[in-house]
Amino acid sequence: MAAIFAHLLNHNLAPKAVKNVLLKLGAAAPHSGHGAAMVALGDQKGRLHFDAHEQVADDKVKLRHRLKAAGVDPLAHGAADPGQRAPKILRATGWGAVAPFAGTAGATSRPVAACGLTSAPQFTRCSHHRIPLGASPMTFTRRAALAGAASLPLALDAAAQGSAAARWQFALAYPDGNFHTRNAKTFSEAIEAATSGRVSIQMHSNGSLLPLPAIKRGVQQGQVQLGEILLSAYGNEDPFFELDGIPQLARTYADAQRLADLTKPFIETRFQRQGLTLLYMVPWPSSGFYTNAPVDTIEALRGTRFRTFSVMTNRFATLVGATPTLVQAAELPQAFATGVVNAMVTSATTGVDSSAWDYARVFTPVGFTLTKNAVFMSRRAFDALSAADQATIRRLSAEAERRGWALSEEANTTSQNILGQRGMNVATPTPALMQALDRVSAEMVTEWLTRSGEDGARVIAQYRAARS
């Protein structure tokens, strides 16, 4: 029992949140303001006390994310609220055990499949007036719960370090059909096969577990073990995250590769300081403008409500006289339909993913950027692996990066063709438009250099020398 609480605490849940887990699971809280939940694991029995007056509503979203990251979805069986249908919440859990509620209709015990346990944890509803299991109650403190993890390794990260298989959660922001997600799926399956199941990965695509802005912090906090982000969306953390978001700086895949090679050491160093391990980076296809009227000059963007998704797109919109409006990729159709935005710059692939032909008439490919997605993982989870498995993941990461770049180049052509086939006007950019974009690009590079210091100046100089 203590190890179950330790599992929650090791994933950054406060003691109050552990109590809230039991409340959500149906532990009784009498009107007197005192409550307790009796939990039994094998021959160990204990009683956890809590205050019925604590507010739990604010923790509801966090709780669900934590439980889902552990392989438990409180809403998976149709419950409208994590507090409903409590007996089903812990079935098929990441704890390697089925834990139905004792005395609940329809609850049945099943053997434990992992973690070396001989019986599943049993939870019962109770209060300070009765203890159905008939055990002598003992109060569990945070220290006792943490200590229990050493003797009963039910926590996922403990399982990852031991002989049991490590089950990792992978948060992604883009849909299943997107080439980034398909590449990540191949990568995940290759890891499971190469490690003979010692590492298994459950993917959560299209922001279903964590939205894009929350993925990086989710990995840092242990909610998930792996994540994929648009690197330039985190440009406010480090200038090297946003360099590839400067328009017209890298117009070809060869240029994008040069820029990626020069900036990778800085990105890896930053990730290491944040407790993360960079696995691979893959660019999006080159981007262009989505509008309902032709963009023959840059003045055509003035006054538009311009969708942005990073520091650099926000700055670009400001420089051209548009109104920057932050909108995530999954919300694009609704944002255009409701008039929140009426213009944007993004790849043809995102246009296909969001059915851009339903809300825009013209796509003008200008080679605006080839921004990169970064796939990374918790350094703690990576370090817990054997040296052999670490080497395997490094090798498969390199393969995923090479494969991803090839998929991106393929999508650069196929996605643009799909936009045309769906009725969009794929326009040829005018010389006047391209010249104006070059001027904006030069201004943004100058601004970036003021934030990146000597390292940034050296990277830009090396990049320009390699292009000449």
C-alpha cells in the first residue's frame, strides 16, 4: 500500500493530492470532517486519514493527467467525472495490478501480472466509524509512503530500473496521419522490438494527453517520459530554440540541415540542464501563407488577424502590421470559422491536417521556414536503463532522424499537391513579396543576435560561410 502512495508522490503529487486520489476512488468522507480509507496489499493493511473539507475540484484535471500517465483513464468507461464509476478506475493499471473495490457489485479479483506481487491491492470504502477489513489501522505519513517504495516497487520509474518492463508514456501534439506522428510510431515500435519488450511506449497523439504548450514541462515533471514539441514554440526559454523560426533564413533542406547541425549542441546542453535528453529533431516542410485573397506584396498582410504559434511568428506579424493571435494547430478550423484569425503562415502539411481548403482559398509557398520538431525524454528515465538499452535508443533515434527528414521532404511535395487538388489556389510568390520578406528576415536576425550573444554571432557567421 505504501508503495502505491510512493508512486504518486514520486510523480510530484503532494500528500493532499494523494488523499484526493482516494476521494476520487470513492473513499467515504463523513460530515464530521474526518475520513479514512483502508487499503490492503497482501498481508499489509493501513488506514489513510484525510480532511473531508479539503477542496479537490482544482486538482481534478491534474489528477486525471497523472492517472492517465500511469496508464489509468478515469473517463475510459464513460464516466463524466473521475469520481464516478470508481470501481473501474484502476482496472488495467500501470501498477501491474487490478484493484477493484472490495464489497462493490461486479468487482472481481484478478492475479497480478507484474512487479512480483502475489495479490492485487484491494481498496474498500470506509470511514472512521467502521473498518470492514478488520485490521488494526495505522496512519501513513509521506515519509512512510516513500520508504515503502523500497520494499514494494510498484512505481513505474522503479519498475523501469528493475527487472520489470518500463512502460513509458509519449505525448505528441499532432494527429496520427501526420508524418511526425507516423515517424514517432515507427520509432516507438522499434524500441519495443529492439529491447525485447523491456521498454514499451504508449503514444498519446494530437494533444490528447497534454497540449503542445504543456508537453515539455510534462516530461520535466514526470507526467510522461517522452514528448515531441515544435522547438521554436519554446523560443522564450532559449534563443537557440527559435533560430529556425526566423523567416527566409533556411529556405532549402540543405540549409536547414546546416542550421540544425550548428545549433544542436546548444539545444542538447539546454535540455540536459533541464533534466531532458534530446533524441532527434525533424523539420516541418517549408511553409507559406494561407489567406482568402492573393498575397502579391507584404502589405497584403497588414491589418490581418494573423495566427501565430511562436515568438518568431508573433514578431513577424507585428513587423508587417498584422495583429498576432496565438492559435494551436488543433484549433485552426474553428479559429478561421469564427473570425479569430483570417491569415496564417504554416506548412502545407499542417494545411492538410487541418483541411485548410475549408477556411482558406489561397496558399502562397514562400519557403518561410523549415522549423523543427524535437523528440526528447526524461533524463532520469533514460539513465535508469542499462548501457545496452541506452545505446539501442541512441541508435534508433539517429535512424528516426534520418527517416524523418526524408518523410518531411516527401510531404513537402505531396501535401502541397493535395491542397491544389482540394481546390486551393497554390500561388507563385512575386519577386516584390520575396524581397520584402528578405528585409524582414534581416531585421529579425539582427534582433536575434542581441539575445544570443557571442555564441549566436558565431553560429550565424558559420552558417553564412557554409552557404556561400
